[in-house]
Amino acid sequence: MSMMKNKAGFTLMELMVYMAIVGIIVLIAGEAFSNSTKMRVRTDNMVRATQEAENVGMILKTDIEQLGAKSSKESGAAATGSVFGDNFGSVHKSVYMDPDNTDDSKKDSSSFRITSDGNFSNVTFRRLRYDDDGYYVATEEINWFVDDEATLKRTCKLIDKRDGWAFDNSDPCSDVGADLVPVSMAFQVTKFNVVAAKPSAKVDDVQVFPVGSNSFRMASRQTENHYVRFTTKNLLGEENNGGTGAIFSDFYSNYDNLNETIRTSSDQMMNQAFAIKDETVEETDWKKLCSSYGRLTLKENQEYEISFEVAYPGTSSDKSLLFIPEQDHMSVGFRNISTGNIPEVNGVKLIDDFLFFPPMSASGSGTRKMRFHVSQEVSNVCLAFTFALYSPLVSQGTVTIKNLKLLKVASSDYTFANPPYDAESNKVDKKNVKALKVEFQVSRGAKNGGKGETGDVVIVVPIQSNGPRG
């Protein structure tokens, strides 16, 4: 009796189920791929928009910072000869919008003009142009505006120039009387607002340290961890006393002279001294001295300036003249009174130290200035000088600083009203506007009238040269 072979196969129902399952898998995979592609495109558009907004913002900031530059070297100097142009002071009226209007209410001794329509501003700046020697060459007028196709454009033209100065046809600005040549700066612009700060009179910087005088005292950090005491004196050579200056000496050397090599990391030390109020006390603990006489608070987004004079040691044999940049280290900054470390949040430093060099010749002496602001309030800190020396002999030298000051920079105090201050309706007061705020936004990837991904930048730019004529 013969056996029949069993032939395996799919039934119609099984085949339909199989095809349905495969279809679902393909659909899910396709959707995932589509979403991934869309996310990649959106991310790319967002990055491009942000980068473009930041780039335009930097160019615009450069224009605004030079707004109103108006003095040149010609004033008060001989017309020819060796002293030609040696003195600043000449003010060229062409840098102002309308300083001689017969209607006093319309006189405009500012160097800018702003008109706005919705999300778009049309802003014009004037400034002087100089040659390499600081002599007046021409008066430039810069205009930024958004056209009907949402393109941000910039023009530059000369409205006045020095007699006899030859205009170069490759100049990025148009010559006096020539046609303007707009340059496209950004496309798909969705916002370009330029707002003037409320007018303010010139305000002097506020001295945060030392308070009430120019005298201060330095307190050396006691030996702990990688810090070791060193000598700090006032300008009279007195320890533990203050004055208008301080002399640092007897530094620790991280160079092993016996073996002629840098010490191992475990043996390396730093010298650090803290600036405190000029008080005669017997206390030597730096934390207690800082807490009682040097405690500082730095406000969020307030601009500050550290300034001090570094004096030439007075003798060519002083070993500080052997300082080697990028090997030896001298810096000024802030330390948390509780920890002794640079202030930080979640491991991120709120403000870094500023490096400085001692004079290596008499011509190198002079004032060092460092400006900064912090992204959030920093409290319970002390101003500190840090020295870490690695070259063979520099530790045997002296470093003298004078007139140490921490200033709160007044130019960073601006008020932007809501609704915005209307500068064009207050032409007489426009000369006292000391800052402009720019709100700029571009869109990328927009389709069928959609907005797409956007890049934004908001900057506040001081314009201290804006008026008055004087």
C-alpha cells in the first residue's frame, strides 16, 4: 500500500494575516523614519536660524557701539607740521541728525533715528570714520530695515568727507551723493525691533570696594591644602596695615632649584591674598577677615570693573622681571568665603579669574582693567589675588599694585519702558539716550505660510557717544 506525501503550504487566510502584519510593520517603520527625518530637519532649521540670528546680532552690535563717534585729532593742533592732529576734541556736526533746526523743539543732537511699524523697525546711525592715524576721513550713515519680502537689509553711505580725500570705488559705503547699494543681511525675518532706553544723564561709576576711601589691605591665605602664606605689606613696608597700595613678596616657588625641574603636583603650592577694608586688627584668619571686612555681593547682569595699577619694581634687578607668560600665573578674581573656591553652581563656575602680567619694563607699568557681569547673583565672596610661579627665579621678586578698585559700571543701568520710549517724539532728549535694545528673529523651514523654526537674539548695546554736541 503506497503512502501519500503531505504537502505543507499557506492557506489564503494565513497569507492575508501575514500580509497584514508585514503592512503594519512597514507602516510603523515608515512613520518612525518620517518622524526622525522631520525632527532632523527641524533641528537643522533651528540651529541655522539661531546661528544666523546671532551672526546678524553681532554685526548690528558693532554698528551700534560706534554710533555717535564724533571727535577727531584735528582740533587745536597745527594745520601742518609735526604736531598736526595731535589733539582730540573736534566735533563734526554732520554726525548729528538735525542740531541746527530753527524750531528748538525739533533740534536733534542725537546720532540715530528709529521708526517702527509692527514688528519691524527702520533704524539709522551716524558715526565718524578715521584713518589709521585717527584723523577725520568722513561721516557715515548706516541704515538697517526690513523690506516687503521680509529681508533685513543694510546700507551705508557717506554724507560728508574731508576735503581732498579720495574715495575708493571698492569702499563698502556709497560715496557722497551716490546711489545706495542695499546688502541683504538675513531672509525670512519675523521680528526686527530696535528700542531706545529712557534718556538718562551721565552717571558716574559707583565704587563698590574699597567703600568710602581708596585705602585697602591685603590678607594672606593661611597654609592649607595647596595654599601657603606669603608676605603682604603696604607701600610703607608695613605688614598687617593698609594704604593705597600693596607689595607682595616671598612667593612660594614651584620650581625645584636643586633638581632643576618643576615640583611634582603634590608639592605644588599657590599664594593667595584677599582684599579687605583698611582695618588694623590682630585677626589673621582670612575667612574671618573677609567675612567682616571684605564681603561682597555681585548683582545679576550688573556690569562691574576691576581696576588696579601694576607698578614697575623700581630696579632692573628685581626678579619679577623674569616672569614668563603661560608658565607663571598671576590672576585676580573672587573666592567664596565659606569654601575658598571660585563661586559656582552645580559644578559650573559663575565667574573665572582674570590673568594679568607684571611689568617687564618701565613702559609695561600702568592700569589693568577687567570688566564682567554674572548670570546670577553671587554673594558671600571676597576679591582675591592668586600667584602660582613655576620659572626658576621669579618667586624671588616683588609685585606692587596700587589704587585697587571694584566699580559698578553705571553705563549698564538702563531702563526700557513698556510701552517703549518714543525717541522721535522727544527729539530734544534723544541726545541723552545711552542704550538701544535689539530684538531680532528669523524663521527657517516655513511652508505654506507657516512660521517654521525660529532663531532669536535680544541684545542691549550701550551708546555712550550718542550726543550731546557740546
